[in-house]
Amino acid sequence: MDASVARILDANANRAREGLRVLEDFARFHLNDAELSGRIKTARHDLADAVGPEWRDLCIRARDTQGDIGRAIATRTEYVRQTPADVARAAGKRVAEALRALEEYAKTADAGRARSFERLRYRCYEMEQGVAIRIDAAKRFACVRLYVLLTEASCVKPWHRTAEEAIAGGADAIQLREKSLPDGELLARARRLSDLCRSRGVTFLVNDRPDIARLSGADGVHVGQDDLGVPDARRMVGPDGIVGISTHSIEQARAAMRASPDYIAVGPMFASPTKPQAIIPGPELIARVRAETSLPIVAIGGIDAGNVSSVIRSGATAVCICAAIIGRNDVERAAGELKHAIDSA
């Protein structure tokens, strides 16, 4: 093998391996996505197998770090990364470019290895896409502060008007929760809400029903402890769908973290008609969960303008409100008061 080719292979194998490690750590620690992190880890090991011990040793012997003229070349934006997501996006591009270089230069020495690099490159395109999709879902929910739970039985006004007024008052997300509606009626309602929320730039989720969420065009689904698990719900809503889960103890929250949701709902904070549990973990549970995860935390259960500041100060990034908004005569005003209280906490 030509020495210059060996150096090119060495540089790009290192570049691809390092980039995959950056992506793996982002999926593992930032996205908390065990499945995606595992796929990237497997690709990193498959890259080592594709290079093989013989080529690895050959490339190391050809390495000339001190004589590499590229060490002194840097672009203007090379050290500019605003967020962890920017780091991951750059790593994904770097991996793809490195694998293309490995594939092309390997053709001069071993066509079989070149094909292995090609297959790995296409796998990495899919993983890069997976990371980008999860970044988008996380970004969409990260903006949510006021999350309104819409259930017709608690509405003073017609449900659709209630949703419109809640959004006008500052709701960032609406969750449709109807346990007893026939499927056809539930889907029709979900579609109407999905259209409304999309037109207003508001996130829309369906409670418990990933199938209805997918068919209605909702942004995602919220599941409880007795519903489909997060991985199965994600398969149904698609990789770009938001999946949240309710938890009522630190043990449930830890199990939820391992399932890689986009957010964790924690509660109940206080007694409420929709969360009548005898055991009320309260804001203290928020603080315990916050100490163990960077995921968005939604406080649920009995929250109103008078107590919302305590859950925000405990570490909640958003609050899910039902009766304190939809059970009021002036829904828009109630939502506005809650939004102001959240922003002022």
C-alpha cells in the first residue's frame, strides 16, 4: 500500500471513530436514548472490524503526526459550537465524510474493505438522521412551559372553544385526554385539535393512544404507567414523535429515564380530581428527579397559580394544568395568569 494512502486511511479511520464516539455520547447522555446510543456503539465497533488489525497496524506505522501539514489549518467556525446539538450535527457530518474517504481510498488496495466502508456509511446516514430527528423532538418540547390537559368532563365551555382560549392565554402545549370516547370520535377530535395547534404553533399530544396520535398528525403521545411502554409508543408515533411518560415515584422516574422518553411527568404535586392518589409525593419528588436527569420535567397534579412557583423552583421545566384552566369561566385569563406565574417563579 502506498504510504500516503495509509496515512489517509489512518486519519479518516480516526476521524470516523472519534466522531462516532461523540455521537454515541450525545445519544447516551443528552438524548438519553439507549437504543440509538447502542446502534452508534455497534457501528463504532463495526468500523474497527472493517479496518481490521492488519490495516490498523499498517496505518499506525505510516502515521506522521509531526509532519502533517493539516495540523496548522483551521477554519473560522471550527471552534464555534453553541449547543451540544451543534456538536452532534458536526460530528455526524464528519463521520460521513471520513467514511466516504475510507471507501474511496480503500478501493486502491482492497475492494472488499471498500464495500464494508460503503455499507457502514449508509448506516451512519441513518443514525445521523435519527440523531437529527431526536434533536428536533427535544427542541420542540424544550420550549413548553404551560401544558394544558384537555378533558371535556372538566370543561365549563365547549371543548374546542376551551382549547382555543387556552392557547390564546399562553398554552404552549395541549394534551387530549379522553378515556371513554369511541375511537372514531376520538380520532376526529384529535384531528381537529391537531389542526388548531399546528395553526397556532402549539405542541399537541394525545394521552395513552399512540395510534390516534399518529393518525391525527399530533406531535406525540403521553403514556402512563399502565399504558404502552415508551419504546413501543415511539415505534407507533414514529422517530420524530414526542413521547412523554407519567411517573409517581423516584423508582418509576429512574425506570422512565432508561426508556429514553422526551420528557418525564412527575406527580401528583397536590391533590386534584384527575390525580386522586392517596399518596402525594409533592415538589420534593421534582427535586429528586431533577438531580438525576437533564430531561424536561413536567409537574402534574393539583397545580394552580397559587402553588406553581414551588414546583418551578423545585426544578420543573413545565407544568401540566387541567381544572385550574379549563374549569374556569374565563379560560384565556386563567391560562394567562398561570403563564405569568410560571415565568415569574
